[in-house]
Amino acid sequence: MDIFGIPIQALMGQLLIGLINGSFYAILSLGLAIIFGLLNIINFAHGALYMTGAFCAWIGLTWLGLNYWVALIAVPVVVGALGMLIERTMLKHLYQLDHLYGLLLTFGLALIIEGLFRYRFGISGESYPVPELLSGGFNLGFMFLPKYRAWVVAVSLVVCFGSWFIIERTKLGSYLRAGTENPQLLQAFGINVPLMITLTYGFGVALAALAGVLAAPVFQVNPVMGSNLIIVVFAVVVIGGMGSIMGSIVTGLGLGLIEGLTRVFYPEASAVVIFVIMGIVLLLRPAGLFGRER
Amino acid sequence: MKRKILGSAIAATVAMAPALSPAATTVSDGIVKLGVLTDMSGTYSDLSGPGALEATKMAVEDFVAKEKPDFKIEVISADHQNKADISANKAREWFDTQKVDAIVDLVTTSTALAVMKVANEKNRVSLVSGAGSTPITNEQCNDTTVHWAYDTYALPVGTAKAVVKQGGKNWYFITADYAFGHSLEKNTSDVVTKSGGKVLGSVRHPFPGSDFSSFLLSAQASGAQVIGLANAGADTINSIKQAKEFGITPKQSLAGLLMFISDVHSLGLEATAGMYLTTGFYWDRNDETRAWSKRYFEKMKRMPTMVQAGDYSATYHYLKAIKAAGTDEAKAVMAKMREMPVNDFFAKNGKVRVDGRMVHDMYLAQVKKPSESKYPWDYYHIREVIPGDEAYIPLAESKCPLVKK
């Protein structure tokens, strides 16, 4: 059976790959959305922190002998702590100012972090092996699905919807959301708002680092892996609606699928299709698909 | 005080002495200045970049030590960020205000084409090693450019022929969607068809990319025995890594059409073992290449790519030509460069043709299995030496206007 001249089996394969890429978009854009929602900071360093996560996994494996499973837990904690340090020492001075200052600061940070890794590791990067337990794959009939990719989708779905649940459905989440609306009032109820903000930034950064660890066995670990991805992820966040948690998850997965389809029908356009959609969405719904007009 | 003045006078006379000897070189502005213009921090900085600068400096040091020239030599460098406009502006600035005589390296075709045009206008020399496309010595050739290490015509001659001969008859291409990728795909297709193989199709990916699984899946569906990677750098690295992940290799085999030793180093032998590639230089080929490469390694902590070794060889030959010509005037130096054979660790009896192509032997290499690699950077078996005349476009087929037919 063919659809537009493409065998349905090939199409299924490409859609599945789209979903895998969408998982990366979702987990990264989720972090950005959380940070923007609560801190009002457009975190341009997100890509660099994702790259830092991947490199930390590599460093852990090669220099310290820590395996993938340890890295999966330890790296987000370490990089998240680095994020909190950045928030405490730099970002906190910018909350009263325009968005633009946060954007410029984090953009500068991204360049510095990338530069440091480039200086130390060179541009070709390093190779991270797929963990033993997840090597090999399943034969689905229409395609060969590497076990590791299936794992990536599973982890990302659990993490994304788990985060959504915490923020939208728990008491802790309600504090966070209240903090966005009216920090002074929340403070008056005896909640330590600055600490909450620091932890939130740390959590957003930890998500980026987790995506980095997940990506390490799939992509070559190199200093520019983050900047290649970050622009797409920003487009995802804008399409989903800045700061919308569910929006970023759904859009991330959806755009992965659309990108996958484009690669079947017109591969040359696969790099721009997301931006075309972004343009259309901004024209028709300036606040994004899931965003609320303020 | 008096003694001091006398001392300096003597020193001055001694310094002047070579200039007064009959065979003195007349060098414009009293100095030969080389500008290394390359990608210092981007995609191509591992295969050229800081290593290209170091190799050029080594060439100058060795030349001064061995040939004792009667002129001063200086090396400067800049990062062109792989952008044609930045390169052209930098070159213009160097020629007009810095008195640069020759520009070295020029990785990325677009920058090379832009700079060689400016250099030709100003009557200065371009020593291209980094860029690979064939227009440099064909449609856009000029009489002050030399193309040294490799080109996209020479690469598939070794790799594609060898792979077809091994039984890899049906090909499918994964091609970077820009001039370099297209030209590499076309040149390779020609070689494949000529050697009795067949091209089943190709897919073009945006440049640069990071996820190649969709394209690999298309290649898998084509049923081709060989997947030709008409891309470079990080794109090639990720394609190879992901082909393994999706179980495409070893059922179908991959042919990297432009691979540098820096790519193999960063991927590791596990992922690359058995692949064929064509190169203009391999550090561990003989005593001479080893000796030079080990000196290079001392400074850079990496083994040189063919681009970096090519920069050394081109620079040394250029300086030798200045000495032989007795001037640094571009046309006269170019005439000497064409006249003198290139004999160093990089090339044996290499010759610079009228179209600017430096013709030298190329090597068909196969990447070793991890178990065969005995020491660091022990990566290749050299399977075949491809004589220069077979590797490069014959002058009869050249589209360069300088070639008289």
C-alpha cells in the first residue's frame, strides 16, 4: 500500500523517527518553558547546558569510570547545581530588568561555555558508546528500532508528563504557579520565593542536562551540539506558547513528527519546516498554540 | 659608547652582506609575509585550524634552518569563520595594509574561491590545501593559485573504484545539500558507473545536520549495497555512528567520501573499522612521514591531517621557489613552483600543473580493526597507491582557460 507514492512501511519508520526526535525537543523545550514561566528569563544557555550534560556523561565514563546509569542520575544533579550557581550569582540581579538582559546574559554564558569545551576538546568531539543493556534493537517488520531509541522516547515521556503533573496538579506546583503570578503575595504566606526560583532554574537546567545524557550515545558529543538544536527548540517553545508546560511537550512531539514527514516527501526542506510553521502560528495566534494572551 | 657604535656598524655590515651578494633576492618590503586564513574554531578547525598555522610555521622554521635564505619571513593568521565575505575582506586588508605575499590553507570552497580571486587581482599567491572542490583548478582557475592536498575528483577515484571492485555494485548517496556535497556526489557517481556499478538514488540532507536516521532509513529501503556519504566533518561522523545504531552496517556498507584522520580519531575504530577512504597523506606511511608527523605531534598533541601536512609542503615549496626565482613577484614565483618538482615527506615527484593543481600520489586506506591497532593513532592500512596522473583530472578534460588545447 502506498500513500502519495511512499510505501506505508517507510512512512511508519519515518514517523517513529520523528517521534524520537520530538522527544528531545519536548524535554528541552519543557525546561525552557518552566524557566520562562517562573523566572521570565529566556534561557539562551539551554543548548550549552544540554551539551555540558552530554560532555559530563562522557567525562564520567572516560575519566572516572562512571557508567551510563550513574550518569543518568548524577549528571543532571551536578549540572543542575551549576545552574543554581549561575542563578544565584548572575541571573538574580536581572529579574527587575527587561527580558532582553536575561537573554543577553545567558547568550553570553552559552558562548563562553561552548568556547571552553571547544578549547579543551576540539570541534570533532568524542564518541559515547550505547550502554550494553540497551544495545541491539527490535525488528518491527517495517523497520529496525534500536532499543536505545525506544528507551529515549520512554524516558522523555515519563519525565515530561511527570513534570507536567507536578506543576499543574500538586501543591508544590501550585506554589510555583502562584510565584509566577504574584511573588510578593506568596512571600507573605511564608514561602521562600527566592529559594523556590533558584530550585526551579536548577530543575530546568537539570532537564537540559538529562537530555544531554540521553543524547550522548545517539549523537557525537561535540561542543556545538547544543547550538545546532537550541534554535529549533526555541521555535518549538514559541509555537507551543511561551511558558506553557503542556504546550511545549505536545508541540515538541508534534513538530518532531512533522519534521519526520518532511524528510520523506521533501528532505531538503526539513531544516526550515519548523520555522515556516512558527511564522504561520505567530501570524494567526501570536501567543502560540497553547499560550494565553496577557 | 664608541665601541658600541663600532659594534653596531660591524653588525649592520654583516647583516647587509648577503643583500650585496650577486644572487640576492629582491623581496618587496624586505619581508616575505604568509597569511594563514582558515577556520580557527568552527566545523573544520580540527582538520585545519590551529594545526594549519603550526604546520605553516614549521615549514618556515625548517626552511630558514636548512636553506638559510637572505630574506625575512613572517607568518600571521586569522579566523575566516568559513564565510566567503569575511575571507575576501581579510585578504584585501592583508594585501593592502599588511603586505602579505601569499595566503595559506583556505578551508571551505567558498572562501578559497573568494580569496584566490582577490589575490589574483593584487598579484599575490594562494596556496589552497583545505578546500576540496574541483572548480578551484577548473572553471575558476587562475595563474596565481596552487591547489595542494586533495580534491573532490581525486577522492572517489580511490574509494569508489575499490569498493566496486570488492563487489559493492549498487550505490545510494546521502549528500550534504550544498555545492561541495553535490560535486562530490556527481564525481563519485561517475566513477561508480564507469567502474561497472550502478547508482540507485540519493537523498539530500540540510547542512549541517545532527540526526541522520531518516536519511539512513531511506538508504536502507533502497536496498543498495553501499551507502556513499557525500558529506564531511560532523555530518559524516554522525551518519556513521547512527548507521551502526540502526543496524544498517554491517549489512550494507558505508563509504566515507571525504574523511580525515581527525574524524576517525573522534569516532573510534569500533565504529569505523573496515571503511575505505582516500587520503593525500598518512602519517605512518614511511620513516619520512613519521619523522615529520612526530615533530608535529609534539606541538599539537594530535597527528596531522592531509590538509595540515599539505600546508607545510605548499609553504616550503613556495619559499623555495622565491629563493630560486630571486624575487617574491607572484608570476615569477609561480613559474618556479611549476618548474621545480615537489620532493618532500608529503609528495614524491609532485608537480604543479598549469591549472594550479599539484599532482601527487593519493592513497587508498582501510581503517584498522581495534585489534589491529597497536599504538595511538595507528588507524590505517594503506591498501593501494593511486598514481597522481590517475587520481587527478587529466588536463585534456580540464575546463581551466589557462590550459591550451
